[in-house]
Amino acid sequence: PECREESAERTLRVNLALVRLSEKARALSLNLKAKKSKLHCEKHQEDLKLFCKTDKKLICLICATGREHESHSLMLIEEAIEFYKEQVNSSFFSQKRNQRSRKWSRNRKRAFLEFRKRH
């Protein structure tokens, strides 16, 4: 490949060492991208690991020990995700139930009016 001349040999072999090396490089590249995509505190450049329920925002451990969040209600991000996921689901199902109830009421009213017309 370096001399850029055509090879007379048409059967090429896979270079397993090169394959493994390229797989490791790809994995390393993906790991670096994942690390860069993590959220960091603008003030301390630390990973955001906590959720401040009072301010409704993500904070780092250093911010959590500071005066700004001293008396605030804090929770781990994972717990906050589950908490708000449950709230959204509950709200969604409640809204669906109300929607079905309103539809049922309209259908019932329509059926009653139709009955009165005929009798």
C-alpha cells in the first residue's frame, strides 16, 4: 500500500493485528466522545451528579456544599429522573382517563338525545 503499485497477488489476507488495533482505536474514540458529552458544572467544571429540587436544576457536588444550595432539597440525578418520570406517567394516564370519561359522557348524551328524538 505504501508504494502504491499494484500487486500481482490477488488473494489478500486480513491483518488481524491491524483489525484489533483499529477496533481499539474506535472504542477509545467513542469513550472520549461519551466523556465529552457528559454535563459539567459551568462554575467548577465537575460532573453534574445532583438535582436541586428547589431550583429545579442539575448541580455538582461542590455547588451542593455551597451557600447557594445550603437549605435546598437535593437528590441524585437518577432518583430525580425516576421521580419526574413517574409524575409524567401519572399525569399522562390521568389525562387519558379524563379524555375517555369526557368522550363517554358525550356519547351518552348523544345517545340520550337520539333516543328522545325517536320517542
